Amino acid sequence: MDVSELLDSLNDKQREAVAAPKQNMLVLAGAGSGKTRVLVHRIAWLMQVEGISSHSILAVTFTNKAAAEMRARVEQTVGGNTHGMWIGTFHGLAHRLLRMHFQEANLPQSFQVLDSDDQLRLIKRIIRSLELDEKKWPAKQFVWYINGKKDEGLRPQHIDAQFDPSEAVFVKVYKAYQETCDRAGLVDFAELLLRAHELWLNNPELLSHYQQRFSQILVDEFQDTNAIQYAWLTMLGKARSNVMIVGDDDQSIYGWRGAKIENIERFTREYDDAQTIRLEQNYRSTANILNAANKLISNNNNRLGKELWTQDDAGEKIAIYTAFNEIDEARFISGRIKQWRDEGKKLDEVAILYRSNAQSRLLEEALLQGQLPYRIYGGQRFFERQEIKDALAYMRLINNRDDDAAFERIINTPTRGIGNQTVALVRDAARSGETTLWQACKQMLHSQQLKGRSAKTISAFIELIEQLEDDSTNLDLDQQANFIIQHSGLKAMYQAEKGERAAQRIENLNELVTACQTFESDPELVEEQTPLTAFLTHAALESGESQADEYEPAVQLMTMHSAKGLEFPLVFIAGLEEGMFPSQQSVEEIGRLEEERRLCYVGMTRAMHKLYLCHAESRRLYGQEKFHKASRFLRELPDDCVEEIRMQSQVAKPATKGRFSSTITMETFANTGFSLGQQVMHAKFGEGVVLNYEGSGAQSRIQVNFADVGTKWLVVEYANLQAI
Ligand code: ATP
Ligand code: MG
């Protein structure tokens, strides 16, 4: 793109930001106003007009997916290479720094990133070893505590718990956990940030090197930065006055994880002459969607205040669907998606958003039933699946013997007759000797503290790992993975399991080999890490995000949190009920309620053309049927932007037993003469099953799944359906 094109595709305000002189800048604007576009064009501008080298640019965004997209968009815009440019998440960039300067950061070269699942396991172990009662002290609380403190930049020694016995316990666990991680060369997500910060704090020359290098710093989604990220950024960029941040206070949704909206105002106070530019035109959504979202968010207090308008038409109204129950909700959504596909539109233009991952199961069931391919972001992610974690644990232990989390996972997987008691002995020895589990095993064998069967099984395990390493080090990464999966006994173990699930596990293990094959190391780090280390890090950092298979166009399912920054022509939000969304805890606390409302604002503003908001009158939760009121967020929407779709409920309530089966109930839909699940015949389309119904009188329509032509909506009056 040449310079005039670069600017032509922008409005005046956007242009002002993109072509501004080099300075500190805040772009503050609502959803869909082109903030991310401005950031990408600014990078292109800096390179093409200001002659800045890609090497001097550092851009931060919120997810790996967004980072990859940003790199692609920059490459497209500047028509070439972004070599040497640092684009990534705060975590990804911190990791890169630590890898490059592991010695200065006091880390072993083979240090490994600990994902949240492994962190939880490790903390459970610490709780046990400190002989705390897990019922009284749930591991999750410690995870929150430790990550929270790290996000604030606090080590155990910084916390004064003298007068608070319960906090003293937290600090004790934090300390023991940290010692274990340090010994094992493990770095959790929060630690990545804290260490990277300390790296610069303790090594001023290194900091000054990076301050020199990165003459331009750009941050997307700034409203969700936490204290340590802000501090890190400030160390790097403040002195040079070269930071552009873009964000939207109304989209701050990570307060529960330490994000601070105040950082936006803090930036304008603390950074010299920071200029604020506001964008007010929205290019994403129809007027109905935008006006409704604006109205919703106006119920929050303490906003920085922004305008947002669109030139777009009103568009279709937002549809609110009141389902009988959660099954009906899922079925309705899949029905509408089928309709979308039948109109010849693409499935990857559709997203289903929800508050919590647990909601995805029923939606998945309905999509499967409707033969609609889908992909889940978050939830059971590829790198978090059991069999994958098992295989990765072998790879990790081969890579680094001191990785206690990996050791724990596979010491007896597949079972090799190592009893819990033996493992407990090893743990005790490791704790008292302040060493890692692996080292403790070796010492115990050496000093003959382990005897008989225990000695035999443990030394067999040690040999297995050593042998696996010896036999596989010279192989290419994918062959190495394959070798390890075979010879660790994992494959045989999963093959011995029966059924569909086992087959899927084997498939996933094969997919892991493929992932190794296509994996490309970070080019900046080829010297610093082996392909195996690089891959393991990638797996840990990715585990929070997308799945592996991204080929087929598919409906996307995700939480509203993971939908940040994305946009889709058709969006469904499921589960808009009091107690679900807003969540029960949040309604009791004004700050949290406002964050829920912002989350709803984020969800709604993902939609470009059509938005469905769904809620169910009853829902099975934790084995109990609950009756929820519709979410207050629905009531907060302006009447003229929404329309209600509602089946003639009472009479057509399906029995929950027959989940999605075609014979759900025999009760008839109001005044149609047909019932859910009924077999019907149509002159042109042939035989089918009644799935759904909407409207009343002459307008009423009925949805039928025909054996030959799939699902269709028909106007009852004209369809001339015959019951069969
Ligand atoms: P969010 O707050 O959700 O992250 P955003 O402010 O980052 O949104 P973008 O994703 O950059 O918004 O832009 C929203 C959509 O509007 C994109 O499809 C983008 O290509 C388009 N867009 C932005 N600016 C313009 C413009 N000047 N002309 C035409 N389309 C634009
Ligand atoms: Mg954006």
C-alpha cells in the first residue's frame, strides 16, 4: 500500500492519529471504531514515511491470535517484511526476553513455562506437603492469590502478614511454591511478566539497550493492562516519549485478573504531553446493534465518556429469543445457523458467545446434531487435552529433568507399579533435601533408601527417560515426538482403551506429531533454544487459546472474554439470564456488575449485521432445574432496536428427556396442528420432521428438517404440510 492509500482508507480522526508526529498518544474510542486499524496503519506509516526500521518497533496486543493477525495485516499493508519487529502479547514478549537473557534473569537455560493447569497441580502438591487441609484451603484460592500478587509486582518478602494469620498461610504457600518453581526451572504466566520486569530493574545496561532499540511502542487493548504490565511498559518507553496506546474503557473486562482501567488516565498523567485522540465513527455494526450497545453501556457510571455513531443503516433488529430451556436455546441457535448456511453464507462468519465455557457442551451437541462444523476457542483446548498433556510431560522431562510438574504427571502413567507410598517418599525426600523429584529419586537409589520393588520400579522409570532422550535427541522434532509417544507406552495405553474416545485420543496424539512438523521456531530465538524447548514453550503459551485444526470453515464458539477485538457478521449470545449473566456473584457488587455490563457490551459489539440474544426460562445447572429471570441487560436495551421471537411456549414445551431427538414431544404448537418432532410430508421437499415454530396467525412459520433437502422454514398457511 503506498502512502496515499494508507491514508485514504481512514477518516479524519484516524488519519490524525496515524500521521501524528512522533509523540506519546492515546487513542480512546468505542468498539469497532478502527482502533486496531489505526495501530496497524501507524506502524506502516512509521516505516514508510518516517523511515523507521521494523527492528525498532514493538507492538503488544492481547492474544496470540490477535498478534498473528496484526503481523499479517502489517505485512499486507507495508507489502513486505516485518523482520525484527516484535509483535506479541505481553506474556509472549516477556518470554522472549527471558529466553534471550536467561542468565541475567537467574533462570536455567532449559526453563519451561508452566500453564495454569500444571500450576494448579503443583500448588495442590505444596498444600499437601505443608499439611494444610485442602477443604479449608482450596488450591484455587492460592492460585488467585499468588498470581494476583505477582501481577502487582510483589514477592513473598514484600508482603507483611504479621498481623494476619490467614494471610501468613497464603504467603507461606506462595514462598514454598516459588522455591519449587525456581528449583525446577518452571515459570508460570504471571512470573513471566514479573521476571521480565525484574530483569530490567536489575540490569540497567540491558534496559538501556532495549530503550535504544525500540524507538516506537504501540499497545492495543490497553484498558486491560495490569500493574506489572504498565510498569514494564513504562520502564521501556516513558523516557523516549514514543508510546501509542489504544483502548476503550468500556471494554475493560479483566478486572478480575488485575487489569486496571485507571491505567488509561494514568498514562495521560504520567507520560509527557500525551495527546488524546478520540474516534467516533463505528464501521462494524448496523445502527440497531450500535445504538442498543451504546444504550446498554450508558447504565455504567464512571466512564471516560465517548460518542459512537455509524453511517450504516438501521439494519435488522436485534432478535431476543426466549427459550423454554437450555436445550431449546441450543436447538434454536443451531436451527438459525443452518438457515444461514442454506442461504449460501459461510459458517466461519458465525460466532456463538457465552459467559462461561461450561455452556458450550449443549451448544456443541446441537451443532453436531445439525451436522454443523464448529470450533471452540478456549475450553478443552488442544494443548490441554489429557493425552496431549501426557505426551508433553514426557517431552518436558526429557528436556529438563528437574521439571517437577512433568515428573508428577507421568511417574505412573502408564501405570508401572509405582505406588502412591513410594511417590510420597520421593516427595518427602525432595522437600527435606530442597531438591527436585528427579534428583531425590537418584539420591535415594544411590543411598539405597529405596528398596525392593520401589527401587526397581523407580530405577526403571529413570532409565526409561534417559533412554528416550538418548534414542531421540538426534531426530527431527516430529520424529522425536513420535518416538516418545510410541516408546513411552502412552500410545499403547490409549490404544488399549476402547471406543470413540480412545480413537480420538490416538488421533490427537498423531495431531501432536503433525503440530511438531509444521512448527516454526521464533526466528529471534534459534540460537537460544532447541526446537524441543521452543515447541514446549509454544504449547504452554498457546494452551490458553485456539485449537489445532483450523482448516475447515466452521462456526466459532467462545466466551465473550476471548471474543475481544474480533468481529463476525452473525453473532449469538447465549444464556442472558440473571444469575448467569450477570453472574450471581457480580450482582451483589456494583464494580463487578459494571464489569459484567462491559462484557455484554463487548459481546454485542462483535456483531456486524445480525445479533441474537438468547435466554432460557429454565435451565439445568449442576443437576438442578433452575428458573431464571431474563437478564437485566436485556431490559436495558431500547425497544425500537429489538424484536422478540418467541415460540408459543406453554403448549410446546419439550420434555427434557429426548434431548434433541426427533420425537421430543407430542404436544402441538399453538394453532398449527403440528407438534415438535412430528413427521410430515411436503409436496416438493418430501418427508421431514418438525423442529421449530415461530410467530402467530398468518405470519406463523414452521421449521422442518427434510430428509433430502435439510432444514427449511415454511409459512404454515402455504406449506400445505401433511401429517404422516
Ligand atoms: P474493538 O474495540 O472491537 O477492538 P476496533 O476499534 O479495534 O474495535 P477495528 O477492528 O480496527 O476496530 O475496526 C472495525 C472494523 O471497521 C474493521 O472491519 C475495520 O476494517 C473497519 N474500519 C475501520 N476504520 C475504517 C474506515 N475508515 N473505513 C472503512 N472501514 C473501516
Ligand atoms: Mg481492536
